[in-house]
Amino acid sequence: MEDRYADGKDIRRNPDGSLIFTIQENESFTEISKRLYEAGIIESSIEFEIMIKKEKLENAIKPGQYTIGFDDDPKTIIQKITQ
């Protein structure tokens, strides 16, 4: 089975199986949510966006590379990308 993250630019797999997710400068939280959903990392982009809006974190997302583990839920991912 081919690993769709093996040679990815914005999403790559670490040797331990976790993913490196890259957020670009000026990327909106809706674009990030859509990419996370399309990659199968989150189950619902709408739920993810609601969680961000509820905490008023729309503008708190920082560009960079983030490690996302198997057991990271949406709340954990939001904490990682906004700290």
C-alpha cells in the first residue's frame, strides 16, 4: 500500500508514523480546516471551524510545521497550531 504522505509538501510522514502538517503564511483557518479534513486528519471541517470560532482563535493560527500524532483530536490540533 502506497503512503500518500511519503513525499508530501504540506503533509509528510515522520518515521514514527506521525504527520508533519505545514501551515503557510496567510493561510486562513478555513483553508487549514479543509486540508486537514481532505487529508483524513479530522472527521469534520465544520466542527473544527466551529471550535476555532467558539474560542475566538481565527487569527491566532501561526504558520509553521506541526507534528500531529495518531491520537491527536481536533482540540489538541487547535492547541498546537495556536500556541
